[in-house]
Amino acid sequence: MSGKNGEGVLSTICRYDTPKEMRIENRKIGSIYRILQVGILGVIIVSIIVSKGCQDTDEVVSAVTAKVTGVAYTNITDSLDLNVQDVTPYNRIWDPADYVIPPVLDNAFFVMTNMIITPNQTRERCAEICFSFLTVIIFTGVKTGECVTYIYPNGSTDNTSTCEIEAWCPVEYNETPLKNEAMLLEAQNFTVLIKNSIRFPKFDVERQNIAKEITDAELKTCHYDKISKPSCPVFGLDYIVQEAKQNFSKLAYQGGVIGIYIKWNCNLDRNHDACQPEYSFERLDNIRDKDASLGYNFRFGKFYVKDGIEYRTLTRAYGILFEIIVSGTAGKFDFITLMFSLGAGFAWFSIANLVCDQITFFRPPSCSPCVSCCHCDNETLIKYKYDYMNDDAENKTARNPKPQGIAMQQMQADNKV
């Protein structure tokens, strides 16, 4: 038994299959074969045209800078529903040095639109903040073990006792100065100049989003609009937020993250001047209303020394972080790429042969007559399709030695429709 198994394995290893061409003159199967070939050829042509199968490609290399401009003045003295008693830190002028924090970011910029300012903090002992209606205490220092009365920033007190702490005092009050309204709502009128320089190293092509015909004077007055001013690189913040399908007032109050997408898809077989960026905008952070932590904010401090004592002004900044995301691909005709695409496409023609072979040789006997493409039975077809030769054959002839001419005549006679 083991000897027979060994011979079977050896026979399998030492076997070689070579295609045998067989012509079947039948209108039905011939029509199916040509229809499949034409369909595959159409797919190849469309694929090369649409997918740029004849072009070599290169990914974009990019550098981005952003410059925000705009000035605003805030005065909340007569505002209703104030959360603070001292409005002095908020009644002031704001320019980019105040609200663009930090001044430089990698492929991004942040605009502060709301804030909580705690001025004149120094290291000492004071009462920890306590929200009695929530029975929540927010620890921002080290407990001393004493119990003291907390006084709210608006001057009120409900005789709530809380822990005394060693910290930067007075501690930050976790409420914005205005209820449900951003301090710097005028930020919607600010603008940002985005300069984007890109390069496709493989083709040694360089482009930028500021068109050659735009002058410095035009940069100071134009505003981007995808229909009327698509080449202007100056964007209104309100326009960006609207295009991202967001409400500026709500976004400015609690903060958020907006993506600015710059896409460079260039066909370098055409004029290079036609290689222009496309802009799109989208909110990136999670905006579900039931999230425990909505928006975007962070803290920073400005330190100074007075009478030998170190002080700081703590600012909790709410605002919009704009992330600039650049992507792109350039394509240019390349003969070698075209040959590879054609070679890969022509390989699909074997599908036509495979389908027709399945229909001809292996169709189920239960198929209806309208499906059958040949009138001869499967066994006869397979007999003409497959021959077997082995080293033991005395004259190296096939087991089915019928001459090719006779076999072809028989097939034509059997398969005429």
C-alpha cells in the first residue's frame, strides 16, 4: 500500500499540464465568448482612463503657515446673568497676540473665543471651591486640615464650609463670565491667511495656493468663497464654521476642533496652472450632546513679580482649534506604467475562456435546452479536450489517438445548430 502511495505522489509531482486548443463552432457559445471579451475590453479602457492607469504617481510634500487677523473689544459691565463680580479682566481690547495661543502650531492654529480669567493668584492658603448644589468639591491644592467658608467670585456666600488648601489663591471658579454666551463672539469676523506650499518630488513640480495674479492689496480685501473667490487664500472664521455645518455661537462658547482639508489632485499631463487646491471643512471632535466633556479648552498662566512676591494670572481658554490637513497626488503619463496596466488588464481575458469552458464542459445535466450551448454530451467534449500521455506508452501517443482532422469534423457535425 505504501508503495502505491509513493508512486501516486511521484506521479503527481512529475506531471506536466499543457493547454490544448480546441475549436467549437457554435453560435451560442461563440456569441457569449465575444460578448465577454468586449465587456472586459471596455472595463480595461474605462479603468485606464478613470483610474489613470497610464500615469505614474507621486504623493504631495507640504508646508503650511497660518496668520490670523482681527481686533475686538469686549465690555460686559451691563450684561445680564453675570457669573463674576469683577469684570475688569474682561473689559478690554483683544488682538491676535491675545487670542492666538500659542502663536505658532504645527499645521494648526487656535483662536480663543471664551475664557475664565483668575487674576492676581499667589501661593497661600484659601478655601477650596465647592458647588454645594452638586455636592462636588474640585481639589486644586493640598488640604491643611482646616474648615473655612467659601466666598464665590460674585461676592455671594451660602455659608458653605469647605476645606482649606495650600494652593494658588484665589482658586479658579469653574464658570464662564457670561451664561451660555462666548466672550469673544466677535471672533466670527476674524480672518486667517493660509499659505500652503507643496511639491511633487518625483516630477520636480512646485505649487502654492496663492495664485500668481493675486497682489498684496487683493490679499487684504478678498475672502475665500468656493464659487466666487476659489483662489483667495483668506478665510473668514465664520465661513469655515458654517461650511463645517456648525453653529459659531455654540462652538465659540464651549470650544471644538475643526478640520481644514486642502487637497491637491493634479494631472501633470495638462498645464501645471490647472493644478489648484480644493478646500473642504469638517468638525473633528466628538459633538454628542451627552458627552461628559464637551468642547475644547486648556489653561495657561502669565507670571509676574510684585514687591518680591510671585503672582500669576490664570486663564482657562475655550476656543476653536483649526487643524490644517493637506493631501494630494499628482499623475503623469508613463509608458512603463501603461504597459503594466495593459498587461494586468489583458489577463482578465482568461475569464471569458473560463466561463465558456464551464458552460461547455461542466454544465449540469438538469439545465434547460435554452441554456445548453452544444448538442453533444459532456463526455464526448471532455474526450476531445483532454488527452493523457505517459512514459509507459510504447509509441508516445495519446490514449485517444483519433486524428485532429477527424476529431474536428466530428465536433463540427455534432455541434451544428
